[in-house]
Amino acid sequence: MAAEGDFLMRYRAVSNKLKKRFLRKPNVAEASEQFGQLAKELKQQDCLQYAAFCDLAMARCEQTLFNAPGEALALTDAARLFLLSEKENRALQAPGFDEHLQAALNCYSFAIKVYIEMNQPVMAASLSLELGNALKEMNRPGEAIVHYQRAAELQTQQPIESLLSMGEMATCKILTRDYDGALAVLTEMQLMCQERGLQLPGTSTPVGAFLDIVAKCEISRVILLMLLEPPPQKLLPEHAQTLERYAWESFDPHSQVTFLPENVFLLLQSVVVCVMCWPLMSG
């Protein structure tokens, strides 16, 4: 309680310096520095939420000074401290209303907005990914999806990073049992690899990391299609083409999928054939 009282006194003392007085302009830069110093001291004392409030005050000062990089950095520090405080509460199984998590979400959101206004989409995407990973780690995959999606949209100039973010989004959809949504994302990823990925000269076969992503998408898509078992009349053309590659009656050894190892291809083919023949065998 003594530390809390000392924090409040010092916080108010710095805040009072920002009040407008007759013929006297407040020294915002000095106040920002003092808020930052107080935040460091509180962090060392493991008073994470109080340190986060000081970082928020510092961010407001930097905004007044039109220092966007300083504002974004202070908001990011506050977001991470609120997140750490939330994780500590969860580890202790302390009752609460997720107030620290909500504060972290707001801080991340404002920091991302500032980076977008600064035309720094890479930094904005990294924060979206950081937030998505934190929510996923907290067993909140449904809430993480929108942040992975935002990261992927901000990474349009970095195809590999965008695909990895989309992969996380697909994983979260599977965790929330949105199998149709996951299938749509994986199909989009495969198409993106074919359109924007590096390919062998004279072929449509991707290379490097794009090849690995295409292979993983193919395996997941086939398994999801077997799980969903959509009726033929509702089967999309791209999904029908995928299943045809593994159907026994249309098997052509010369047209085998080039982006999968032979043993994986045969295993997938066995799964498809077994699932398709199961109604006949059980009847």
C-alpha cells in the first residue's frame, strides 16, 4: 500500500505540471520523461499495471508533442505490461473481469493505428501478430483470428509472412471448429502460392518455402474435405479437383502431385479411398 500511495503522489505531481496556468506553458517533454522514469521504477518493483498507466500518460504527452514514434513505442510498452499483468492474474487464478486484457487490446489497437498512419505496415503487422499469438496462448483462438487476418492484410508486400499469418488464422478456425472457414483460408493460401510464389522455370511447381506451404495446405485441405464430406452438388470446383487427384479411378502415376513426397501422396490417397468407400462397405 505504501508503494501504491507513493506512486499516486508522484503520478499526480507530474500530472499537475501539465495543467495550463496563466502566462505559463506546461513543459510536456519534461513530464513525458518523468512518466517514463516512473514507469521504469514501477516495472522494477513488479507493479506492472501501474507502470502501464505511466506509459499511457507518456504516450499522451508524445501525442501532444506530435512525436508519433514515441507515442507508438509508449503505447506498445503499456500494452505489453497490461498483458503481462493479465497473465500473472491468470497464473494465480485470481478473480477478475479481464480488465487488464481489455486495456492491452486497446493499447495494441492504438499503437497499430499510429504505425499505419506513419506508413509502417510491417511494424503494425508485427503488433497484430503479437496480439494474436497472446490470445491464442490464452486459449482464445476465436478472438485471435481477426488479429491474424489483419496482420496478413498488412503484409501484402511480404508474401511469405502473409501466408504464415493466414496459416495461424486457419489453425485458430480449426480450434474453434470452423472447418469450412479453415478450408476457405487454406484454399486461398494455396492459390496465393501459385500466383505470387517462386516457381521452377517452365513449370507451375513452387519452390522453397512456398513449396512447403503448398504441401501443408494440400494435406490439411484433403483431411478437412474428408471430415466435412460435402455432397457432390455443394462441392466447389477447386475442392472437386483436389479430391480427383487422389481418387483411385482417376489415378495416373504420370500426373502425380509434384509438391508432395510419394509416400505422403499414397497415404492421402488411401485416406480418400477409404472414406469414399466406407458407405459401400458399411452397407
